[in-house]
Amino acid sequence: MTAFKESEVRTTAMHDPSTWRPRLPTAALLRHDEVRNTSVLLLPERVIVLHGSGRAVLELVDGTRTVEEIITILAPAPVPNTIRDDVISFLNKLHTEGCLR
């Protein structure tokens, strides 16, 4: 489950997945880009092309669910560490890039 290409991943500040309830900014939109034939996150003056299950993760980001709850919905117990780590890394990267609150 890689939502960004490996070369795009940077070290990010970590949030506590049991308490952080990420949400998209009000101006953000999830759309399917027919030209690219992929999902994108549209922000003012930015387009984030989503890879893999990025859209599935962002559809659960609503400010009410913790990261742990999102992970549990995506991968019922027992959650493989790779999925857990990928989701946390993806959300932290988006936060660092200013795409999540």
C-alpha cells in the first residue's frame, strides 16, 4: 500500500496515531483525473497525484477518526506492520506538505 512513489517519501514529524484525527482543509477535493486516469487531491494551486490506496485512506480522513481507527477500517486485525507504517507515513507526509490538518 504505497500512496506516494518511494522517491517522494521524506522524513516527517510523527503524530500520535492513537490521538491524531487528521482532516483535509476545507478547500481540498478528492477527484478522479480522467487525463491521468488516477485519483488526485486538489488544493488551491496544487494537485497531488495519489498512488495505490491513497484515495481509500483519504476518504476516511474526516477529522473524527483517529489514525488507528482509519488503519483498523482499512485492514482488520491483525493489521500487518507494513500497512500500519505505510498509512502513518502517508498521512504524516501529507501533513508536512500542508495537505492535512
